Amino acid sequence: MKLKNGYYIEKENELYKIKPLEKNITLSEIGVFLWKCTKEKDLNSNELLNLLLDKFQISTVLALGEIDTFIKICKENGIFE
């Protein structure tokens, strides 16, 4: 999975929002990390999981949930290549 060019995140009032979407979608700190990872490389879910577990001290279950949510948001909004 890799993000399409033209999309970016912008910090507004301590929230990170995906631009230029019509919808108002915000990302958590973990979502921002996943965004940065997929902006630079084409990564699969296992690679994202390993990066996430290396960066944050969270359980595998929580990490997988965050990845699923991130992927769902990106797919629903046509953000992935």
C-alpha cells in the first residue's frame, strides 16, 4: 500500500487532518506514523505491523486494529495508489 501523490496531512488545533479531502478526517499519532510510512514506501500489512511495534509500545492486537482502521479510511477515500 502506498499513498497517492497530492494528499497530505496538516495539523490543526492539535489534530492531524487529511487534505484535500472534502470530509473532515483526523488521524491519531499512530495514524500519522502509518501515513508517513506509506507515503515513502509501498508496504504491506505485516511490514506496517513490524514498524508500528518497533515504534510504539502497544500490543499486537491494538496495532492490528490501528492498521485496519488506517487502511479502511484510505481505501474508502481513494487515497491509496
